[in-house]
Amino acid sequence: ITEGVNGGYRVGLWEQAKADGLRINFVGTRSDRWARLPDKDHEGHPGFTVRDLAREIDGYLAAARPDVVLLMAGTNDLAWYHTEGVAATAARLGALIDRIHAAAPQAHVIVGSIGPMDAIYKLFVENEVVALKMNPVNDYLGPALRRAFQPLVDRGFF
């Protein structure tokens, strides 16, 4: 997700910051040569779980010394390696956030949600009505999501 296609969400973030007159410097041990932005550094690791990130986070933070941490983690835990459940993944993510705060107390930590699985959780676990708004980056998923969610739309859940 961080590496994304052609830089993922970092492209829009970079362009918005530039339009607002802000200077940002993405940091990380990885570089995406296909990113459509001049700053190609990041710390996105395809296939990593929260546990994988926790194993490496201290080194990443020491090397990068970030002012802001953009964290989206847990997708792989829940989508592909779902053996421990949502509560265990959430607890592990909370512990990871605590470690980030301890290792980089000056950094602002921004945690992204896992979508659209968060909508499914609200529907089936919390039994709540959901309004799902997809980021334009996910436009290509629209037809598949419409087909998948149509029975729920027909029943008034969305």
C-alpha cells in the first residue's frame, strides 16, 4: 500500500504539500524507482505483518529520525495471515504504536485504517450501518466492490 502503484498515496500527498507551499522529505530504507514523485524514499514492506514491523521498527526509527510517521499496518495480518483474530492484531498494533512513541517521542504518528475491511467488520461484528467512501486511488476496485457489496446494498446496509 505504501509502495503502491507509481508511488501510491505518497504522490497525492507530495503534490498537495507542494501546492500548499510545504516542503516534505519522505524517509525510509527503501526506494521506489517507479514512484511518480521526486522523493522516492519510504518504509513500506510488501507482505509485512504488524509482528514483522515490530521486529524492525527500532532500527527504522533510529535511521530515519522522522517528524511524522504514516502507519498503515494490519492489512496483511487480517487479509492473508488471519490466524489470531482482530483483537490480537489490534493489540499488537497498539503495542507497535506505543513503541513508536517511545522511540520517537517527537514524532506525530498518523495511523491509517484498513479499508474496506473496516466496513465489513462494522457490518458483521458490530452490526452497524456503514457508509463506504473509496479513495480515488481505489477507483479500479469499484466494479468488483459494487458486485461484492450489491447484496448488502439491496438489504439496506450501505
